[in-house]
Amino acid sequence: MIKQICKNLISALAIIVGVHLILFIALQSPTFGDPIARETQSSNDRALLASAAQRLGLIADINFAAFNLTVHANESETFILTMDSFFRLHHSNGQAIIETAVPATLGELVADLNNNPLITATINDGFAMTSSDEIALVYFGNKVTLSAEQPYHAAVLHPVSSPQRFFNSLTSLLSFDFGNDRNSRPISNTLWQRGLRSLAIAAPSFFIIFIGAFLLAVSAHGRKRLSRNLNAAAILCMSLPALLYIFIIRQTFVINLEWAPLRPYGDPVLPLFILPILITVFVGIWPEYLLMRSFIDHRMRKPFIQAARAQGIGEQRIWLRHLLPNLAGPLSQHVALNLPFLVLGSLLLETIFNIPGLGISIVEAIQNHDSNMLRAITFVVAIAFLVMQAAATLVGRYFDPRQRSEGHI
Amino acid sequence: MRFSRLVAGLYIAVALVAASGAIPVEINNDFYRGNTSVWQSAAHGAKVALIIGSIAASTALLIGSVLGFISAWYGGLIATIILWMATSIAAIPGILLVLILSYGMGGGISAVFFSVGLVSWVGVYRLVHAEVLNLRNQGHVESASSLGASVPLIAIRHILPCLKPILAAQFVLHFMYAVKAETVLSFLGVGVHQQASWGRMLADAWAFGDLSNGNYTRIIVASLCLAGLMLTLQSHIYGRQK
Amino acid sequence: MVKIARALLFVFALSCSTNDKLPADHLLHYTLGAEPSSFDPVKSENIVNAVMQRQILECLFEYDYATNDAQVSPLLATSVEISDDGIQYDILLRHDAQFFDPFEPALFDGRLRALNAHDVLFCWLRQADARLNSDGWWAINDTFVGIKELHHATANPDATLAQQAFDDAVKNGIEGLQVMDDFHLRVRLQRSDTWFLNRLAMSYFSVYPHEAVESDQRSMRDQPVGSAVFYLEQFVPGQKVLLTRHTDWRGDMSGDATGVEFQVVRDAQTPIEMFKRGLSDRLTLSANSAKQFLNENGELKKGLVDDGVTVSDYPRSDISMLCFNMQDSEIGHVPADDAGNALRRQLRHALALAFPREQWQDLLYQRLPFISATSFIPPNVGEQHQVYPWHDDLSQARQILEEAGYYSQHKLPQVEFVLFGTDSMSIALGEIYSVALKEIGVECELVAVPYAQQMQRAANGEAQIFVRNWTLDWPDSRLIYDTFKSDNIGGSINLSRFNNQPFDKLLDKLALAQDPTQRQQIEAQLDTILYTECPAMPIEHRQLWVLGSKRITNFKMRPFDLMPCKSYILKDD
């Protein structure tokens, strides 16, 4: 038993690591562009860039006081300093007069500057022997205009390796430290409030769908004509896009007939949820109905049901005593596995009905490059999925003695 | 079934004609406002839907079946790693991952089908894995293996034919998912650009206030085209199940 | 099943509500497309932030609601004395302005504290604090003597030294900004500036108490404290902002609204419907909504006029322009490559001529008015400008490319047009340009990104071709020419990355020129350079048409102040 629990915990942790790896690659690597530029909104400010790099975990520490580089120009023209893959000092007419590979030792840099007849450089501190893998000039590719005798700050910094960054990021997520969003507001608060709103629509919808689909499937069982009509309705309704329903229903009931309220989200909130819930139910009930139908039909054909009938047991008793217990396991697993995705909310519904839930947060987070928010939402849903999966397994084992005895998970 | 094949054929024909450039769409302001070229856009939408659906489904099938076969055939560590990848992807809501990937790739038609393909392979993998585990012990496969046939040969000559029904059903399912995903992505602005699609028609209808202006044509045409394709595909699955 | 259907219908009927009416609370109701990200004036570039801050915080000067011109009148100031050389300003402040703090823990006893010149000094110097990366640095950097030195000192990576520099400046002032006594401020400018008082009316120069910034338990970002007639009563992020009027303010509010409620509505359709139903008091007209409110002549429909709805046009001093990245190697200016630069100049002219100006404007505006730009400088800015023949002409574009040899000897580059949104309208606007470019043989890839990202890319030099808008804060042509000054490369101002020494020198001359004739001559030369080098092309000067509900009896738009809420007089049913 304990061995099994440990095994399950390890596999859950492995999945968490896997989810985090996907998020790390998608959101914290250069896939979405330079994370520092994103964080600082393309600032040229050196100190800001360096502290952003530190905050993002890209560098461990910075020592700005390491040395102080002063460039003296012999002419009264401006020089433009750029750093791409080289440290380049341009004259104002664009001609490059210095190119030094970065990182360079301080000595190499100063030597290059001193070798140029136009400019001289002085160092205020004796760090000429610092090793090249520690020196990096903190410009991050931005162009900076130097004027004559501009004191210029460089830094010694220690980059953090990607595996270390991955580990740091994972541990902060595991401790539910999601940090702040783009507007510097704590994400945990936002997640909680918005999650509740999405859940306020999704949870009632789901249970109405579940119960409604079940009752429809029960009604349709054994009634050929009704079954045929419902199947046709289900297939037809599933074929039309959800957007169509949302557009038409909203236009009809909110705009034209004014039967449902038109106002942004605010108290009282309950009337604002009714139409989205009804739309979610209408869109979602059909695939659930078809699933229930297949569950019921499949079990109704089993020998034990036929045997019960042959023994003269009434239809009601067959349903309650023989069928439902058999359905309970797979149905509750199905519910448990789908529940975590409820918190996501419907992106389309929330966008069109202006409900500030998690769905709309995702859209905003993607558009604003709010990687912290995306990480947080995805992580929370993934954790919920794992918890529910474990719960579903336990429920399944409870209802299905075969799983218990074989020790399956 | 015959009727659905006819309809499917019609979609393919329209898509091919659109791809050949024989259905011009005049890009002007009336077009964006949904006053002109609605049917022409719908025709181009068929082309886009078929491209997205087939490439996304093919990608999902290719990745899923290759990985499913490898993990079932070889087992051990590699199977564990593949299972780990699949479960991790499955733990993230599909639409969220598709959104993130599609946005990361900059939107556009290729972003849509690759992101859907990269997310959908998990379902294929699970089915193929289970089926190959089953088939591995079948007589014809064991014989081929003992006769020294190479693994790729066994996969293609002996296992793939048995997987065809599953793969065909999965192809259709993921095709449908990809086409539906395109409507959501286009509505959110990370879908198809620089060409007409059914998703874009719906997105433009909302953005340009078709309903407020009493113009229902664009929405109805796009929805009917989508529904027609979905019905055709669903009846294909349903027909096969029968 | 029938029972289920009945139950659902019952539930639905419960939700039906026709009481979508505003209560008669004398509150102004507005919708916002996005929530404010900060109430702190160091983050004021975002227009939503600036509008919110203006309701809660005050500046020394403001635009008078009664007039429609660009003259400012004193608000926190009472009078100003300007020296003959225009360098020194002696500003006297009113004695009865007070900060009101509605939040906990309260900053002041009795929640009130008198505003004085030290507060003004603190707030203005804070805009120059490099550590804050203020949005307002561009507005202050060439004003007071010594402000640049302060900015540099606060950029010291040694945090202690940076803080010390700021503290010293706050305590003792700087050479160009001195507190003479509690209600007397002396300003010395780096050079004379006709529009200096207008500059002081910008939200960057708002005044607030230093305690609100220095407190550990609160932040100015979310808990602003100001001296204006409204204070922040409630802020629900993502939902609404509620401002309430002080019950006994110092008494010179011309309007009578008891407060303002801003509700965040992200989609474009709902605000239109809300306005129609009387649930909001203001609506900015767009191409989609124009048809519903304006007739074919561009006038408000009669039914609406009879209902009491008013429309006000807002002759915004604005330019929307197509920009080329001048540091791009394929279309821009490459140092020491004269031959290539001449070719690329022709290419830029062709790209500009291919821009489908009329189609663009029709798609964006429909029945709404706009002014198709023939100059970068809007017509209401004052001076007459040399008008250059900016227009669209595909055949002329083709001719230029042919003469330059692009169809025979040189290869046409594939260009990239970065859009300012991922919505359907932005994509549509991009597509019409890419279709037009295709006509002249130029392949164009569209990059659809949200507005903030487009700005970021342009600021980084990663956007090749894009459209940007620039709105003037006062009618001074220099504010537009500054967007081409080489000093401003790398931020959000000179996005074209235009680096032209003669242009820069002329701009410096313009800053010093007082004589109108001389200014005109210099501006003509500046326009000539811009036309010849073509770092950008002016498209239109946007105008804003805004509807006011029947509740606002004196609704109008004024230059440079989008929501003068304290001036509206309401009439509730």
C-alpha cells in the first residue's frame, strides 16, 4: 500500500516536472523573445536591465562596483556604443573603431580602447585579471550614446545556468509562489478571484449537463424514435460552431429582446451568469448525451443484465440495483477527469460576455506576454488534474472490485 | 454513407478550385464588412480547413503512431519517457497549450496546424501503444520477428495494416478538432492571417459588428460550411461504427 | 425531459431583467477598454492611466472648460511671473489646496494635509529619478536646469549614492527648481519655452504627497492621494473604478456629478449597446458604430438629437504615420553606402506611394471625419506648412522602382509590416497594404501582435514597417519633429530611428527661434528633409467624435483633456 502510494507520488511529481518543462521551454526561454526586454519594456537603463536579469533568475549576482570605465574622447563628437556579439564603439558617422569580443577581460578591453588614437580609457579599480567568463558588459544589445568623458559602468556578473533556473522556477511553483503579474499584482489573488468566477459558470453547467445528459440517455434507451431524433439533434448541434450559438443567443436575448442584462461584470452577478450557463449547457450536453448513451447501451447488453431480466427482476430494480452501480465507476472517473478543465472557463464566453474569469486571463496573459500568469494558470490546472486523477482512481477502485483485487492503478 | 462521401467530395473539389486561384476574393472594405465575396471566402475557407485539418491530423498521427509503436515495441526506459511526455502534455488543457504554441509561432496557418498536431498526438499514441502491445503477441508478428525481419519492416508490413481502422478514425477526429481549433484561434487573433477562413469570417463578423448592422450572411454561411464538414466527417465515423 | 426543459426555462426567466437602468444617483457612468495599470504619475503614458490620474490629482495649470483653445489657466497655481528672457518663472500656489487620503492606514491626521511647494518639488523631481524609469522623463528632461544631472546621479548603480542624490535634491532643490517659500516656486529653464505652462498641465506634473510614495504599507500605484475634487473610493482590478466627490471640497468645481464610475468592457460592441440603453454617458464613435448614430451626411441622427444626445468633435492634434525603420539594412540608411542609400530612398518612396490611403481611411473611419494628412503637422497647430504631395499612386510607385532598377538589376526585398493589434480590424488594415504592395511586386509579410508589443518591437529596432500615432500635448510643431530627432532613438519617441545631422541641427535652431517667420522657414527645411529622406509618411490627422448622453447637459470635448468629469452638469430623470 505504502509502496503504491510512493509510486503514485513519484509519478505525480514526474508529471509536474514534465508540465513545468513544457512551460519553461515555451515561456522562459527565448522562444517568445528576449525575456529581459519583455520584463523591462525595452528599457535602455543598464541598472534596470541588470536587476531584471537578476529578478528573472538569469544571473546570480551583479557587482557593479567591480570597475568603473571612463572613456575620454579626443574630439568633441559623440560615440555610439553597441553590444551585439561584439563590443563595438562607433564614431558618430557610423564607422566602427573598436570591436572586442564579449565577454572580454578587462585588460583586453582597455588595451583595445587605449590602442585607438581617438580615445583613451581609464580604470578606477584593479580588476585587470578577472577571468573572461565572469565579465560581461551589461548592455544586453541596446544601443547607448556616449558623450565625451561619460563615466560608464560595467559589471561583473555570474550567469545562472538553465538547469539551475529550471530548478529555481520549479521550486517556486511547488511552493505556490506565483509572483506578480504584469501589473505587479499578486497572481494568487487574481487566480483565486477569477477562478471562482469561471467556476461559478462552469460548475453548475457541468452538473446540469451531466444530469441532463444522463436523464436524456435514460429516456432515450429503449425508445427507438426518440433515440433516433436525439442522436440526430446531437450530431447536428455538435456540428455547428459554439461561436454561432453565442452570437445568435446573445444578439437575440441580450440586444434585441433585452431579456437578459447587458452590463459589464458587477453586482448583482447572478443574472449575468444565467445566459452563459445556458449556452454552455446547450453546447455541452450533446457529446455527453452520446457518451452516456454508449455507456448505458454497452452495459445493457451485458450478460448479467440479461440474466437479471431472465430471473424476472423488474426494470426499475435492474436500473437501480444492477446498472447504476456499474455505471458509477466510469461515470465518476469521467466527471473527475473533466472537472479540472472546468476551472479554465470558456475563453469565448468570457470574452463575449465580458466576464473577468480565468479564460479571459489566459487571452490577456498571452497578449501581454505575462509568462508568470500563464505559468500559474497552467500549473494550477495541471495540479488539479493530477489530484482529480488520483481521486478518480480511488473512486474507480471503490466501485469496481476487479481493480481492487488486481491492484491496478 | 454514400451521401456523406458525395458531400466530402464536394468540399474537396471546392477547396481544389479555390487553391487553383479560380475563385478570386476581392479584398476591399466591403469584403471586410461582410457585404461582398462571402461565398468566395467560404470556398477559400474550405481550402484552409482541409489544409489545416489534414496536416494537423497527419502530424498527430505520425508522431503518435511512431512514438506509440516505439514505446510498445521496445518498452523499458524509452517507453517510460514517452509516457511521461504524453501524460505531461495531457495534463495541460489542450486549448491552452495550442494557444501558447500558436502564439509563440506567431500565428498563421502553419502555427495552427503544427500546434494542434503537437498537442493531439497523445490520444493517437495511447491507442497505438495499446494496440501494438496486443499485436506484438499475435502469431504473424511473432513469426516475422523470429524470421529476422527488421523492426521497421514489421511495423509497416505487419502492424500498420491492423492499425488502419484506428488510425482512420483518429485521423477524422483530429481533423475535426483542428478545424474547430482554428475557429477559436482566429477569433482570438492568433489564427489564420492573409487569407480567408471560416474562423476568420466569424471573427470578422464579430469585430465589424455584423449582427448589430443586421448582416447575418457571413455568420450563417461560415457556420453552415463548418457544420456541413463536421456532419460529413461524423457520419463517416458513425457509418464505420455501424 | 420536458420537466428539465421547463426547469431550465424557469431559471432563465428568473434571470430576465429589464431593470437595466441607471439609478438616479447623479453619478457619471463611463466604460473603459482596459483597466488602469497605475495611478502613479510616473506611469502616465498609458491614456487610461492619464485620464484616471487627472480625476484624482491636480496640476499647477489646467485647460479651461469654458474655452476651446490651448490656453491654460491656473489651477493649483494662482499666478505666474515670467522673466523677460523667458527663462525664469516665479509661480505662486494657492493656499487652500489640500490632499485627502481615503485609505487605511491614513497618512495624515484627519486625512487632510495642506499642499505646498515642497510637494511640487518632490513630485517633479521624482519624474527625473532614473530608478523609476518614468514615462514622464521625456517631458521634463529639457526643462529645468540641473534636471539632467539629477537623472544621471540617480542612475548610479550604487543604490546608496543614487538615493542620496535624490534626497539632496528634494531637500535643497536643484538649480532650476527651487522652493522660495511654502507657496512660492522658482523655476529656471534650460532655454525659453513658449509652451512651458502647457507642459505643466500634463499629468506627469501632477502633485501628490510624498507620504503616499514613501509608505511601506501602501503604494501610489493602487492608492492614489490627490487634491482634486474626486478621490478613489473603489478599484476592482479588471472590473471597475469608482471615484467619489468630496463632500466639502474647496469649492470651485463647475460641474455637479457626485462621482464617476468607470467599468471595464473589453469588447467593442457592448459599450455601443450600453450607450444606446442609457447605461453609459459617453461613447467614442468608431467606424462600426458610426453607422448606427450618424446619417449619410455625418450628422447625428435626428432621433438621437431629439433624445438629447450630443456629439462633440475633438480636433485632436495628432498624426498617424507609416514608419520605416531607418536602421534596417534593406530599406533604411546604411552608413557609408551612398549608392545603396539612394536606392533605398527610392524604395521607401515607392512603399509610401503604394500605401492605400483612401481604402485605409475608409475602413477605419467610414462616416467619421478625419483629415487626410499632407503634412506631418496638423492644421490646427498654427503655422502654415509647406505641403508636400504625399498621396497614393501605384503606377508612380512602379515607375520609381523601375527607374531605380528594382525590376531589372536589383532584387526587391521581402518586407515585414508589423500590425498594431491582433484584432480583425488591424489584420484587415495590414492586408490591404500587403495586397497593394504585391501590385508593385513587393512581397509583404504581416506580423500581427498586440499594440504594446508593436511599440516594444519598434523601440527595439525590430519592426521594419509599421504605423504609429503621435498625439501632441500642446500645439507645438516641435513635438512632432522631436519624433525624428536622433537623440530620441531607442525609446518610444523616434521609432523610425531617423538619424540625420542636418535635421538635428535645424531642430536645435527651431528650439531657439522665437520669430514666427524664422520658425516657418526652419520648419519648411525640416519638412523638406523629411519628404526627401522619407523615414515616415503622414497618413491622417485623426479626429475624435464622442457622444454624450442626454444626462450631461453641457457635454463637449476640449483639446488635451479627454474626460473633464468635474465640469459636467447632470440632469437625472
